[in-house]
Amino acid sequence: MDKDRVANKGSIGVFDSGYGGLTILNEFLKEFPDYDFTYLGDNARTPYGTRSFDMVYQYTRQSVMRLFEMGCQLVILACNTASAKALRTIQQNDLVGFDSTRRVLGVVRPSVEKIGEVSRNGHVGVVGTTGTVQSLSYPLEIQKLFPGTVVAQQACPMWVPLVENDERNTPGAEYFVKRDLTRLFEQDNQIDTLILGCTHYPLLLPVIERFIPAGVRVMSQGTIVAQSLREYLIRHPEMDARCTKNGTCRFFTTENPAKFNEASAVFLEQPVDSSRIEL
Ligand code: DGL
């Protein structure tokens, strides 16, 4: 057995374009209180949702490599846009050159896997950033796992700025959430399952629930992704053994740490003491 490889241990890396991935980290911290985590938010270059495929890939790759350099053996792309646009290429092209035993996982696949348990009629709606919707990642993954499912998508570019500017409980939020959900359900009025395919959207849940037809089930990603990580680590005990377990959580941002610490309060249920990092 390769001794060096076994000696390689580190925290679980959680990457997002900014703050949104903290909604996923929240659930990781509840599910894995004894594991170590390193969160990296690329706040200096957020949002990713409006950027081209190439930019999202370059930025995500740099961030993942940085987390690897910090010792992470496993990195979760908590960002839907990065999962949709960069994950596959990083898995196929970049891991081999760096260290083929490291792993990068995303949030699209675990969410799609749950559809079979949630949807009763096979009509699914997806809301996300413009980038996630244009990538077609959700419809393609859904067709692979559940052929014949009818998928409607709606880009909601105003929802992230509404959350980040603390406008969640205002008439402005109501207007845009209602408008975009109306557009989604106009595409298919039989949708019975709604995937919130963006890190920020669970924070708009109370508004979203007011504008969806009765009986529609809403899938928020935090708990789904945490459960999926649990199942992954059970299936891969060799990776679980490489995850250190001292119950710590470090935070890095590419922007101003004081700003990050303050804004994090909206997304994470614990105080944050972040450090600045250059990519
Ligand atoms: N984290 C992104 C996502 O889940 C939303 C914010 C952004 O556009 O960068 O798609």
C-alpha cells in the first residue's frame, strides 16, 4: 500500500462563489459535527451565475486547487453554477494532473437523485441562476436517472441580489419571486416538485411557498447534499479515513474578511472569523 497516500489527510473543502454555500455548510456542520471543514468563498469574483462557461471553470479550478494545497482530500462544490459548469471538466481533466486520489463532488447530482422519492407524477420544475439554467445540467442529469421526466426551468437572476441585499421580506422580493414562479408554472402547470437549484434560494422559501400551487413539494439542497455526503463517505471508507475529525471549521474569502464575517450571519447559524486568501 502507498504509505504517503494513506498519510494524506485533511479537512473537507467547501467551495462557493461567495456566501451562498454557507447554507450547505450549515447542514454539513449539523450532520458531521466531529469533522473538519475549510470553506472558501470567492467573494471578489461573485456572482458566477452570469459568467461564461470558461470563466466559471477557470475560477472554480483555481479555488479547488487552492483547497487541495491546503490539504483537503475531498472538495464539495456547494455552488450550483460551479457544479453545473465546471465540475465535470475538473473531474475529467484536472484531478489526474494534480492527484488522482483527491475527489471533487457537486450539488446537482445529489439533488437529482432524490427526485424519484419526491415526485409523484414526473413533472419537475427547476429554478436557478441564468448560468445553471443555460448549462442544461439539471434536465440532462434528470433524463439520465429518470428518463421520461418532464422538466421545466426558469432562470431567476434577481433572487440572489435580493438575498444578498437583505431584501427577502420586501414587496420587491414578492414581485420577482411571483413573476418568475408564474413563468415557470406557465411552462408546465402539472409540476409537482420544485428544485431550488441555487444556494441562496432556501432563504426565500417563505416567499416561494406563497406563490406555488398547493401540493407542490419544494426540494432545498442543504439536507439532501449533507445526506448524500454521508452516503458517499460510507461507500468510500478510504476517503472517510482521509478526512480529519477535530470538529473545526476555517473560513477563507477572496474579499474583505470583516465584510464576509458580517454578511455570513444571514446564511450561517454560527459566528464566522474568516481570513483573506489570494487565488
Ligand atoms: N452560488 C451560486 C449558485 O448556487 C449563486 C451565486 C452566484 O451567482 O455566484 O448558483
